[in-house]
Amino acid sequence: MGLLRKLLALTILLVFSQVSLVAQYHTQLGLGNYGSVHSFYLNPSLNAYSAYNWQINLAGLWANANNNYLTLKLPYSIYKVPNKIPVAYQTESGNPSFDKAGLREKLNGNVKYISVSSDVYGPAFTFKSKTWHFGMFTQVSGNVRVNRVSEALAHAAFQEFDSTKGAFSLFGANSNIRPFNANGNARAVLGFNVSKDIKLDWKRHLLIGASIKKVWGFQGFHLSTDGLDYRQINSDSIVVLPTEIALIDYGNKLGHGWGVDLGATYVFHKKEFKQHGDYSKFHTRYFAKVGVALMDIGSVNYTDATFRSLKIVQETGVKLNSNYSGNSNYLGVLDSFMNEFGNLSTTTGNYRVGLPTRLVLTGDVQIRKNAFVSGTISQSLRDRDSRHARYQSFLMVSPRLEYRFFEVSLPILLEYDYRALRMGTSFRFGPLYAGTNSLLSFINTRSVKDADIFIGIAFGNLTEFSFKKQAKKKLQKSKRNKTKCFNF
């Protein structure tokens, strides 16, 4: 029975063999008053209200991996890598050894999700010209996600479809593999932004902005199934009931497309006759700043997509043999299966993949001169099972302390499509910024359920950046004021 269930699980092997692609990014820095270049990815109007006249991002990276199935448990802290790892956990060459036994399964009967994502942020800049703000940004993104995989199938894949390891212990003699899908794609973006600050009464502002993006699409795939029912005949034979498996791969030729971001933000101050007590002392920026944006409206078109569809139209007996046993060439095994059984059709043609369209709502309230509380809701407008690019939805509330050269925040997030509660942190020190939306993974490094990190370098108003220059200017200004006082 071990070999037969290998065949039943072959549809997912393509997924597990390709989770090397990467792609998503959300950071609380974009909501602050010193994050113009970061705000491009949240709301194209936010950069119209910034402490900088201009800002440049040199490079940045965001990476995330999350799932509800596996937990990494290490016998030592990851901070011991690479020079302080106990000898017992080193290879002969002194490198850290990895034992698969460190991965623990969560077997609770629920369907499983996997997502691996990354955004690389290249050169970007923004500058102010009166009430207008202009910007340019570059980005490379990728993502692989697997949705609604049955626990039995996930367990079989994790155990490499080896019956001696109990890979098929969660299957029964009569089993059903529920419908699931997998999707992977990658793209590069060159974007241009324009926004305007419309000044209103009582120091209020209406910010409007838009970004237009040229998008180049790289390789990708989409795998979907109608599910798979089978009935065991004997130890190496099964009967597969009618079903369909569809696999689409694309991107051998570069895809081309366009995208648009649209956004508006309202900066609110109380009217002067309502500014009681220490209002003006505490609210040096605004009372509140609220925004709404539609991000990544658009798609990428490919002209070289290959469509493969395997249809089993009647009950079909399948006899397994040793050719499938222990074969690590998962793509080859899948191709063999799709050609050997059922009716396989292959066509080529155009294929359109949508950008990760989403609705983003933001708010930022100033509590004290340097203290703020912000909130973000990012709701994907792409379905979880969609073939299109997609960022997971999340809700974030983040208190922060914000100064010209230093910023720190401690966000609380309901993320991964609102399935997981997480705590994060971020900081900005001079031109450097870094953070994570999964802080516990960096505190308790011996038990990691997900990983999230962003890091980069950006600067603005360079002639005024140096701490030493700032102190010198302050001293010179103080001397001038004293001189004027004596002369009077």
C-alpha cells in the first residue's frame, strides 16, 4: 500500500519541489513622517506629507515564510550560528548540520497552508516641488503558496512518500484527497509616483496620489485539482475515480503588463477654538491622518503558457511499480504519471496573471510630540485559490516613538489572512531601518513557526543629516540670538 499512495500524492510533488521561489512586504515605517519612500507600497498619496523635502532608498529586502503545519525546533539557539554551534551538531567540515527530526508536524485534522514570499526594493526616490511630490521606485517580487492541502497528503509529502516511515498512515483504504491548488509567480516593477498636498483651513490637508507601474513577469505556475478519490484493491493496486488535474506553467518568455495605484489621505487638525490645554504642544504634526488606497490594479500577459490537463473520465485501475519508489525526480514522476494514465491534453497560448490587487486602509494618531499609534488593514481582493499574484490580508496596530534620526515601533498583527496573532518590532536609526513582524521567532529561536524580516537603507536631506552638523547649527543659532540681544 506504500507505493500506491505515492502515486496518489504525486500531484503535490511539483509544489514541494518548487518552493524555492520567493515574494510581500508591509512595514509600519511607511505610515510615519520619515518614510516617504516606504509609503509607495501602502498608499501613493502618503509621501505628499513628509518631514523630508527629498528622500532616497538605496536598497531594501523583505522576506517571509509561514505555514500552519511545520515548526522548526533546534537543540541550540540560532544566534550561535556560525561559530558557536556545539560540536555534536556540526558536520565534519565544521558547518551546522540539519536533522529533519527538528521539523515537527502539527497534526490536528485541519487543511494546510504554505506561503513563501519576498520583495527586493531597489533604488527609489521622492522629492518635493511646492505642493507637488514626485517619485520613482523599483521592486522585484516573488511568491509561492499552497492552499487547502489535506493533512494526510501533507504528511505523506513530508515523509517523502516512504511507507517505511509511515508516510501513508493517515490514509484509509477508501480515501479522498480534497481539492487543493498551488501557485507561484515572480515579477519586476518600475514605478513612477505623483502626489499633491491640497491645503485646507485649520491646517488640514487633503493628499491625493497615483502611481503607474511597468511590470515584467518571470516564470510561474498554477496547479489545481478537483480532488482525488481512490479505492484500494490490493497492496500495489488501486482504482482511481474520475477526476481532473490542471497544470499551467508560463514565463519562458518575459511577460509584460501595467499596474496602477490610487490613493487619498486626509490630515486632520482640530479647529483652533477647540484646541484646549496642551493640544498644540502634543499635536505638532496632526491630530490624525487617515487614508485609503487601491494597490496593484492591473495584470501581466504571457504569450507562451503551456496548459496541461489530465482527465480520468472513468474508474481506472492503477498498478504501482518500483519505478515510482524512492524517485526524487518529482517532476519526472509527475510527467510519467500524467502521460501513462488518463487522457492528457497539452496546449499553448496566452495567459494573463493579475497583480496582487488589494484595498489598504490606514490611520495614524499623534498622542504626544513624538508618540504615535497607527493602524493598517490590508485586504486582498484576490481569492486565496486564485491563479493571480496575491499578498495575504492582515490587520496591524502599532504604537511608535518617532524622532528625526531615530524611530521604534511595536506592532501587533493579525496576519496570514487573519489566521495568526503576531507581535513585531521595527527601528530606524539614521539611514538604516530593520524590523520583523514575527518577533517571537527571533526571541525563542529554538521553536520557529514562521519567519519575517525586513532591512534596508534610506536617507533624505543629506546636507542636514549629520548629528554633528545639527549640533553645530544649533550652537551657531544660539550664538546669533545672544548677539542680537546684546546689540539691542
